[in-house]
Amino acid sequence: MGDARPAESVALYSETDEEIGVNNEGCITTEDGLRLFFQKLGSGPKIVVPNGIYFLDDLSVLASERTVIAYDLRNRGRSDQAANGDGNILRDVDDLEIVRLHFEIDQVDLIGHSYIGLMVALYAMKYPGHVNRVVQIGPMEPAAGKQYPAHLTFNDGLLPQVFGKLAQLQRDRTTEDDVEFCRKAWSILGAIYVANPADAGRIAWGRCDLPNERNFMKHWTEKILPSIQSLRIPEEASMVKSPVLTIHGTKDRNAPYGGGREWAMMLPDGRLVTIEGAAHAPWIEAPEKVFGAIRTFLDGEWPEEAEKVESLETRAASA
């Protein structure tokens, strides 16, 4: 594709970056001229993972039989940044459609983690005819900020401790550069995404060398979160025609387990795989169970442990 980027966009590419390497990474130009950076692994049927670049190494276990395509959203990672910060979750949905068209996928398989688990569901609502199967991993709850009963929400007191350490880090900041400060912040943040503190070092999501990632919290609070808070999911959920597998850890501090149950209950053809004792990155704590379930599902079957959720309260009886 040609370089049609508007003057007001902030490019993170050289002019020769349209296709990098042997078609394993490159960029896709959106309708408004921004470029989205992508990486590919493997060959065969294609899976698109909109926010998968930070755990692409882990997803390589799926690449023996499929092509895993991961890309950075606009204003994220190595994708272009709009100077005015233009972008919200609905724009991300339409960018995903551009990605599908670029790779000439008729019916796409999607995997989305965290708030992108919400985004891929929105895509399936808007473009149901182009979705084959959807996997949500630790998805953000359908209604942002909804409070679930205690047995569906994990609260071990770690979040306020981490936020306190981050606040102290900010107060103690002197002249260190943004990259070093970001790395220190992520050395603190890693603990909230895993159940076992020994696994905290495996959360290498900061990508602190990239200005988009260092500035993500501003983009999140000013653009993405308000757009999520304005959504009205229940009325649109019936538009999803494809099977959706939700995978959720019971000790997820970032996205309550109750949200995973609600997704599986709300979607017309949804089921839930519960990862007992796992936090927001359940593939780290139970890789065989998580990736085994994904493989089975993408092969056209429900995993044996997939639950057809009838009620949010099922967990109460077995807790």
C-alpha cells in the first residue's frame, strides 16, 4: 500500500518499512492514513490477535498449525500515533476490519486479551459475517466498572500496595529519563498480572523504548476508557453469530472473573473455561490448559472443560 499518512500523524517508521523482512512484519495503512505495525508467525489458517505483540513469543505454540498475526493498535507500540490522539475502541474495531481485508481473510479467527477481549466481541457484533471464532482471554467486563459479588472478584490487597509504590516512585523521580522511569514502573506493575509473585518477571509488557507505550495511560484515560464507558453491550450481544470462548482466571485483579462469566452467559454461543488460581495472564500460570483449550476451539470443537454458563452465581455454590 502507498504511504497516505496525513501530515498531522506521528510516524514511527522510515519510508522503507512498508514490508520488513520476509513478509514476517510490516505495516498496514488505515483509511485515514495511519500505519499499523504487524508481525506474523507460522503458516496455515490465520488467527488475528490485535494486542498480541507483547506476548507473541507465548503465542508461538499456536503457530505450528496456523498463522498468528499480531498487530499494534493505533497510538500503540510501533503503529503510528495521531498527533491529536484520535482513537477510541470503536475506531479500533474498524481498524481490525482494515487488517482483515489486508490479509484477505474471509472469516477471521480472533484472540483478544484484557480490554481487547471486549474489542474483538464488538467486532463480532458489527461484522458478524466475517467472524469464524473468537477467543477472549481475561476480557474486560461487558459493563465497565460493574461490581460483582465477592466470590466473583479477587481482592487480595495487592492493587493498593502497587499503586502506592508507583506513587512513591513518581514522588522520588529526579532527572532520570522517561525510558528508565517506565522500566522501574513496570518492575512494580508486573506483580498484579500474576497470582504467583515468582512469575512477575515474566510480564515484559512495558516496551519502554516506544513513546506510544510510555504514554499509553494518558491515551487510555482520555480516549479509550471514556469510549468503553459509553457502550451499551447487552442490546448488541445478540448480533454475535460465531462461537466465543472466554478464558478467565479466578484470581484476575484487573478484569473480574464475574465479567468472564457474564460474557459467556450473555453471548448467544458462548462458553467459559475457568482457570482456577490464575490472574490476568492465565497462559503464564496454566499454559497447557489455556493453549490446549484454544487449539481445540479453533479446530472446531468446544474444550471438554468449557462451561455453558447459566448463572453468575454458579461459583458461589462451589467456592
